Amino acid sequence: MLGGKACQVNWDGDVRATGLGGMVYFGHFLKEAGVFDQWVDACPLKYTSNNAPSKQAVLGTILAGVVGGAWRYAHLSAIRHDPVLPKMLEIAALVSEDAVRRALKQAERLPDAWDRWLAAGELATLEPLLAEPYILDVDTTIKPLYGHQQGAEIGYNPAKPGRPSHAVHTAFIGALRMVFSVDVQGGKRHAACHLGPVLWRRLEALPRELWPRLVRGDMGFGNEGWMCECEKHELDYLFKQRQTGKVRGMVKLVAGLSGDQWEDVPGPDGWQVCEAGLQLKGWSRNRRVVVARRSAPARRRRSPAHPELPLPDEPVRMDWEYTVLVTGGHLPAAALIQLYLERADCENVFDELKNQWGLAGFTTRDLARCRIMARIVALVCNWWNVFARLADPSEHMEALTSRPVLLHVIAQVVTHADRTVLRLCSHHGLVREVREAFVRFDTIFRRLPAIAEQLKRIGKWRLLLSLAFCKWLRGRLLDTALKADPVLAPMLADTA
């Protein structure tokens, strides 16, 4: 039935159409940037059979699946026979889910080669941005498991106590939501100390000018091990402190200070800060701490007869909420509490990576492929974030918003008189914004060849990053060639 009337339904398997029409722009973006081709060429994947798929087909299938929202290998079957998608990514054909699993199995034999390959791809994506001042956020999240996978151990799992899990250690540039590093370990290796070796190895491989200005973490990182490593590497840090007995004793001491010894922090939350020195048991030295407080309504006493009701006519008392931060830097105390409050957005980053991308998916029995796929997902997420920022540089769009707008577009290939036309159609409620985003892509991609001679020297990727993150850069450009372009320069000015 259609519109209350009987209709005839015919199956036509020859129609060349796809529901992921926005992939034509994303594929063009990757082609212009060169990051995907460079990543594929350096891949250590090798076959000996003449019938084996190419590594470009394997990695292209993973890319298309991850961007499309797949979080299991079985989800790759939904795009397996898409007639248009391979041409958008300029690959011969998509491969099956089993071919992808078998390809990644090679990582067990040559883990070092695969690690170097992924590290090179991650660095090529982020390197132009790392020269700018940035803060590196570190945190750990839990990936629940439901089988007998390697590393499936019962550790810290607040959402599902007693459920075996993996621990996913992540570092990212919080202001940009760009992932810096990802590592998957066993469920009992959830403590912050297990994130350190991977992160320090990544940082030590970089020139000093590409290091972050500050490392920021929650109370799990405010321990002697992490602080000593930061001080050893001469890297500033900002960590929250647990409210242990000695910390509470220090808070009681500073709470008795007069009001003029507390500094008001600008903002609507009413925070006040003061500085002190603290050396806990196990610490090698006295360190600078910032105590922050703000007023909050205290709990009202309850009536003995009716515990659900407060005592009548009892005035509302105001109490203080305290937060203690330990730091190795020299920034003012008011600035440090503002920096830590901005860290609250980190939970949104984890929510997007786990629930909208595939960081908590693509699970296999061996840990090596779980680790490889987590890093691939993070890399593809970084590419998509840059692509989405090109469409709208004013703010970050989560995958839940950006996929329906930029990816889920109906596309049909029509061939007539030796001419191929791709017809796009979007039924999104923001269809006008969808068309404006695609017009912006057309403008950017048309201008790239016009300044090709300069781009051979500066690199197209730096240009695209300057356009995507012009708001974060606040007028600074990753390359000055954009200032002279009559079409792209106004785009920068309008957003910055």
C-alpha cells in the first residue's frame, strides 16, 4: 500500500544509487589532502595470493564502514555491494567482513611494523596543529566485553560491576576533539599508570616544539608517578587531588583564611581560589596546589517523624564546595581553575568516540586487532572532524549530527552521451544548510588547483586545517598563503 492505494513493487538490482552520497565529498577531501593515499601506501599489509584483495580495498572498506557508523565487523556487509561507494573512494571494490578480519590478523606477526605505520598516520594528521599551543587531556574509559576475548578481565567497571572489560587509554586535544593517542589494554590495567608508557613514547618521538603546553587529568593522575614523569620531561601538569585525610586537613586550614586572602574568579559560578603548598605521604617533594571553593546550599536537617520533609521554618544554610588541584606550572590560580573546569567537555568526547564511532566496538578474540581497530577508528574520526569543520568552522559537530547532514545523502549515477552525472538529494530538515555546506566544499576544492604552485611547498593539508580550525587559531594561520587568496581569505575572516 502507498498512500492508501495498492501499488506494484518491482526489484531492480541494476540501479546505481547509494544512501551515502556525501562520501563523494569526503572522498574528494581525502584525495586532495593526500592523507589517505599516503596512509595506504605505507601500510605493511602484504598478500602472497594472486586472488587476494588489494590493501587499498581493505582499508577503503574499513574507512567507509567506520564513517558510516559501523561498530562491528558484521556491519560492513551492509555496504559490501554498494555500486557507487567504491568509485567515490577511488578503489576497485569493497571487500567482505571476513577479508577485513583476516587482513588485520597480520598485525599479530609484525606488531612493531603496524605500530610504526599507525603512528606515522596519526602524526601526519596532527603535526601541523601540534606547533600551536595546546592542552593534552588524558583519561581512561571502560569497554565492556561479552565473550572470552584476550584481556577480558574483571577490573574497575562502574557501569557494569563484575563484567569483564578492556581499558581504553586515550589522550586528545580537548579544544579540538582530535585524538592524539589510543591504546587498548586488559581490564585490570585501568589505572592511570598504564597510560603513561604509551603517551611518553609518543611524545619522546616528537620534536620538543610539538609538545603540549600542559597535561590535564582527573584525580587518577594526581599521583607521584605521573607528576615525577611530567617534571622529569619538564612538562607542566594540572591534576585534581583526592580528598584524603591530609588534603582535607589542608582545606580546613585555608578555609579559615580571611576573605581578602581568597581571589574571586571571574564568571557566573562564584569560584574563589587560593594557593598553598602540600607534600603527601609518598610524594618526593612539596608541590604547589590550588584550592578552589564556591558556595552551595547545605543539606537541610530532616524531621524525625517525616524523614522525607525538612524541619519547618529552618533557614537555608550555605556551605562551601571545595576542589583541590595540584600543578607544576606557573599560571595564575584563577586561570588554572578555569582550565580544569573546561575539562568537563572530555566526557562528551568519550561519549562520542564510544557511542557514535566504534571505539568500543570491532571486538575480536585477540587483543592485537582490538588495539589496531581502535587506533584506526580514532584516525578516521580525526579526518571526519576536519571534514565536518570545513563545512561549519564555527563549532564542532558530533557524528550524530554531522552524518545525517553531510553523509546520509541519496546519490544516483546517471550516464548519458558519455557523460556521468551524480544526482544528490537530501531529505534532512536542514536541507538548506546541507546545500550550503556542499557549496562551501565546491568552493574550497576549486581553489586548491588555483594555488597549486604554492601548495607544492606548503602542503594542502596545512591549508585545509587552517580553514577548518580558523576559529581555534584566532586569526593565526598554519600558512600565510591563504591571506593572498581572494576566495578563501574571506572564509577565514568571516569565521575567525
